[in-house]
Amino acid sequence: MRSIYVFAALLLFAGVSFAQNLPKFSGLFFGDYYYTMNNHDATQKNMQAFDYRRIYLTADYDITQDVMARFRLESDPGASSLTNGKLTTMVKDAWFKINNVTDGGNIIIGLQGTPEINMAEGIFGYRPLEKTIQDLHGISSSRDMGISFNQKFSDEFSAGLLLGNNSGNSAMSDLKYRYKTGYLYIQYKPMKELVVLLNGQYSGAAGGADVTTGDVIVNYSNNDFSLGAQYFINSVAKSAPDGSTLSRNGLSLNGWVALMDNFRFVARYDNYTPITSGTFKNTTIGTSTQSFILAGFDWTAKKNVHFMPNVEYTSYGLSGSNPDVLARMTFYISF
């Protein structure tokens, strides 16, 4: 009889040990019911539908005490649909991380998030409402395949460097990816509520048409409100028709205020200049400044369940161009 108890205890111990080393699964799902009240493309006016914009399914696994891996699938109707229009998934993240390579440092190898997009999303929040200004205008990719080193020097200072292919989530079949991209960030948090983030990116390209991007983020947030600003400048060498450098820049101001428990007002304003003026064969290349306004509410109905009615307004600064006006009821669920 005693041997039976011992055997049962061993089985219980083995089961608990096995369960502790299982992958941890998480995910999120957000989308909208939207109505296009107005659009610069007349064919899109009055369009309305129920749609989702992102689904994540993530598996995190602790290989050892200092080594972990992540594999994430994403479904995005705008980026991961088949040629026949059917919805599908794509690999969003596939990396492993080695912790404690230095005191407070780690190395990540594989398909991973870039600091310019992902750290901004983490600081500002509200990705279910809209992409950050750089992501929205395709200035930088949110993912890259490469190797990064991240170091926390103190509670106030941290920094990191990523060397990647500049391929995003694309396969490595295009020769343009032989030109590598370097990302650098420095983060300073003088207090719990305040963060300052500096980002830089340099990408090589054929014919010397290299790309340089820099941005700065300042954000103050507490339990009652949040206020933040982001400014970026992006230069693409030898990209103008006359071979000169074109530059783009943008400013994003955003924030929220708690109106009551589990209910916030959210707002954002972007000013984006696609290109600077130049000339080609005595013809002026003009600058079209875009203005973007978002306003809405965030109701936390249950833990990790949000409903966010909102309106987006975009004007293009071109004579005769109609603005885009989009009304949405956005939902967001994470688990």
C-alpha cells in the first residue's frame, strides 16, 4: 500500500512539474462596426460593415531560466489575405531571448518588434483605435528579422540596438533586403509617470538611396490622465525625380482623461507632411500636409473587454479634395 502512495506522489509531482513548463498562451482581438460618412474616394462613401482589424495568438515558452521563446500568429484582413480574398494568418513574431548576458542585458534573435513602432505603442496605448503616426504612414515597419541587444542601466535609463534586414514580415526572396537596417533607442524615465524616448533608424539601399529616420516621444501618464507627443523626421536620399533627397515629417499629440471609473475620453491630433518641396524639369513638386483628428470614448465593460465609440477625420490639404470621415464602434478583447 505504501508503494501505491509513493507512486501517486511521484505522478502528482511529475504532473505539476510538467504543467509549470507548458507554453503560456495569450491573445487579443479587435475590430469595428464602421460607417464611412465621407471619403476622398467617392466610391467609398457610405461604406459600412462589421470587420476585425487584428487577431493575435501568442505562445511564450521558458526554455530555461534565462532563455525564452515566442511564436505569434496574426490575422489582419489588410495584410494576411489569400489571393482569392479568403482570410488567413501570418507569422508575426518568431524569436528567442537570452536574458542576463550582462547585468540587466538581453539578446533577442529572430523576427521581432522594432523599437520605433512597438515602444511607441506601449507608451501611448490605444493601438485598437489607430496605429502610431509612423506606422500609419509606413515610415517604419513594426517587425524585422535580425538580432538585438537591450540593456537596462538603471530604473531611469535603458537603451537598445537592433540590426535587421528591413524586410518586415516578408520572405527573404527580394535582393533589396541585402541592405541592412540599424535601429537604436534610448529611454529615460526620471519618474514613474514621465518617459522620454529617442529613436533612430538607418537603412541602406541600392544606388545610395539610403533612409534615415529619427523621432522623439515625451509622455506623462498617471491614473487620471495621459498626455503625449511624438515628432519624427524621415529622409530618403536620391529619391526625388531630380536625384535630390526627399524628407517627410510628422507630429502626433494624443492623450486621455478619466471621466469616471472605467470610462475615458480619448483624443489625438496628427500633422503629417509627406514630402518637402522640390523641382523636376522646372516643375514644382508641392507639399500636401495631412491633418488627422481622432476622438472617442473608452468603456471598460469587463476586465480586458473594451468598447470604444470613435470618429476619425482626415483632411489632405489639396484643393478640391474631400476629407475622410469615419465613424466606428470599436471593440477590443485580450486574454
